Amino acid sequence: MIAHDIVIRPIITEKSMLGAVNKVYTFEVAKTANKIEIAKACEAIFKGIKVAKVNTVSVRGKWRRQRYKGGYTKSWKKAIVTLTEDSKPIEFFEGMM
């Protein structure tokens, strides 16, 4: 897998933006990716960063109704990536704060 297949998109919420101050970033990642692959993909996509730690969460799909029918949204995997102290921050998130 290439790096952009592993890291799908950043998660932009109030809680994730508060973590960006401390160099903690949140991404949606591929369901089959492990922590080592996620760390290497983040370092490949965002040049000049060093990943200290990766935490992952498997998010279950939620029950949603459309008129008379119901179904589940897709389940996905979330990765919380912590950078080292000497690492530079990710510019993408800096513009949003």
C-alpha cells in the first residue's frame, strides 16, 4: 500500500483541533493498516515530521433511518498520531487554528 491509501483524510473537529496545539493529530485510516504502517505513511506524506506514538480506534457504524428503511453507516478506523517534541508541526492543521 502507498501512503495515501493508508491515511485517507484528516479528522477536523473541535476536539482534534485542541490536540493539534500539542502536536497530536487525528486521521481516518485504512481498516487494515497497523500502527507501524500508519506512522511510516504520516512521515512520508508530511515531510520533516517524526511520529512518537500512534493510537488507533475502530469506530462502529451508526444506525441511521431514511424514511421507512434503516441501515448502518460504514465502520472505519481512526488514528491519533502524536509527534515528537523536536518535530515540526503539520502546516495543514496550522492554517485552521
